[in-house]
Amino acid sequence: MNPSSTLLESFLSRVDPQRLSDQRERYESLISAFELHFETRQDLAFYRAPGRLEIIGNHTDHQHGQVIAAAIDRDTLALAAPNYRSEIRLISAGYDPVTVDITPSDPKPHEHFTTAGLVRGLIAGFAKAGYPVGGVDVCLNSTIPSGSGLSSSASFELVMSVIFNHLFAKDQLSPIELSKMSQWVENTYFNKPSGLMDQCAIAVGGVVAIDFNDPKQPVVTPLSLNTIGSSWTWLLVQVGHSHADLSSSYAEIVEDCQHVSAYFGKEVLREVRLEDWLKNMDSLQRAFPTRALLRAKHILEENQRVESMIEALKTQDAALVLSLIQASGDSSTRYLQNILAPNTEHQALALGLALADTLLQGRGAFRVHGGGFGGSLLMVAPTAEVQHIAHTLSKVFGEHAVMPIIPGSSGAGILFSL
């Protein structure tokens, strides 16, 4: 295939000019890879799904709580076309090729935590929704580091979802429907007990408040981060300890929350009041480990912080926004306790937070990002000091550890047909 330079230039003209050179290389590499590995050419198109930034609302989604999140400029880019075969074929730079039969099937334990498991789950999900998936060839390129806390797995789920939705469901499934299907796949076929925040933020895009009080119909409210302005820069710091193998630690958080909510006869902590938690502390501490009680406190207060953040963004109170992000991070450290990695003396995330505290000295904000225990931390740093901060942290965690992030990217979807 030799796509005309006119078509390629037309597509590139839609890309952020600041990243045009990087994007050109990615698009051309995907076209070259597709030419090398696949023979089909009809209905060839580019698709994209961003990563996501969790701004506030740490671990509230699985308790039907509230969160503020943003799609970001880092993404998974795909070039795909139907192959009229009975299989999905995937090529991704740096990974082994993956082939999955399109016949819907139950989860396979040996495919837990694998790309094949995610694809197999989406095939089953679309079949359940009444849209059988046909064969597709896909080339992928991602700028979301695995295990960084930017939701590389959810980004992959959504880019595959929009491909299947476009080719086999005529785009009938909404972003929320695709996000719910992708979460089900991650829980069931990937064996990771995640909430819906990652998939929802990636599918919808922009900066959003998401209320999961009814997880079947989450309420999404668009917001703006303009109040932060150019004086501040969002930094994602990878600490060199991947969170990709910590599903059991995440599951323990969910289990601890379920124990406390069940004490009150409730399904999730969203249905429990902070004053009832306090009033019943005497009997609670006899019934459950202290860790569960502290984690419940975090969830109950974090939902209140999200509500305060929504108002602060609406009133453009930058100082309050930063203080709420910091309060969320402090609560994750003290009460949610998703800072220390289990079974190791090497606590890279805790060290990163300590360094952020020292470097910022009360200016801006910093907090654990995403699931915790490893992965990454988020900093909102004075733009004038970013170079010094990045240099200092890179000496500790590696040359590419510090990533400037631009929140507010568009959600998952089709970009351009060739």
C-alpha cells in the first residue's frame, strides 16, 4: 500500500503542531508495519485512545463514589482493517504478535493479564451486545508506558473497542457503553478488579467529574482545568517499580471496603455516612483490622473532597484546587495506605513522594497516582521550576522518569480513514 502524500498530509494537519514531528513518525511507522505484516487494505483507518490522569478521587470508583479524571496527550494509536478471516491479528512494536480466534469463549485462566485475554473478552462482550466481531488486522503504537499508572491496559481496551464498534456495530455503542464493556473485560478476562474510572475517562475524553452512584449509568460532568493556567505544569513521575503485578494489593483495598460497608448493611461505602463510621468506631475496631477502618475513612472523605474540587474548578479557585489535590494525596498515604509495595524493602513510590515534598516545599501539589503501591506519582509543579525538578528526579529514577502531561485530550475514537 502506498497511501498518497495528500491523504497523509491531510491527517497530519489535524495533529497538535507541537507534536507533529513525533506523530508523523508514528503514523508512518504504523503504515510501514501494516504493509509488512498484512495484506488487507479495504476500510483501513487510524484509531486512537488516550491514557488517563486521575486528578482526585483515589480508589472511590469501585465504591460507587466520585472522581475527577482527564484524558491526556499520551495515547495508543492503531491502524486497522478487516481481514475477512476468523481471527484478530495484532502487531505492536516491542511485543510478540498476538492472534486470537473470533469465536466467543469463556475466560481462559492462562490468558489472565495478557493482551490475548483482553481481546478475547471484547469478542465475547460484543457478541453479548448483539454485534459479532469479524476478523481484523491491527498495528499498534503506544506512548503510554506499561505500569506507569496512566492506564495503558484501559487505553488498549478502548482502542480495540472503537475499532470493533466502528467495523461491526456501525458505531451504535456509546462511549459509556464501551467503557462498561471494557471494565467487564478487565475484571473477567484480564482478572484485574478495577473500577470504571479508567475506561470512562478514556472513552469520554476531556476533563470530567464522574459520579458512579449508579455504576450502570455513571453521571459525567465536563469540567475545565483552565484555572490552573500556564504557571503550573502537570508531571507524571515513574518511580521504577511497576504496579502491573500488584492486583492482589488492589483487591485487598476493595475487600477491606466491603467489610466495613457490610457492617452497616450496605453494598458499598458510598452508602455509608462518615458520622456513622465515627459513631460506631468502638465496635468496628473490634470487628475488623484497623487497616480496613482507615481505608474506609479515606473513601468517605475523598468523596467530599471531589465535591469541593468541582466547586473550586467552577469558581476558578486555583489555591483551593491545589490544596485539595494535596489533601487527597495525604489521605492516600495515611489512611488508604497504597504507598508501600508489599514484600520488599525497596519503596520507590514512598521515596518519590518524599522527594516531591522536599522539592515543592509547599508549592503546588503531589500525590500517589492511580492504584498505588508502585507505578507513579503526580505533581503539579511551578512551571518555572520544572527543569530543576525533572533533572533532580531523573537522576534518581532514570532519564525518562519524568513526563510532562497535558490533560484534556479528546476521547477514544476513529481519527482518519485511508
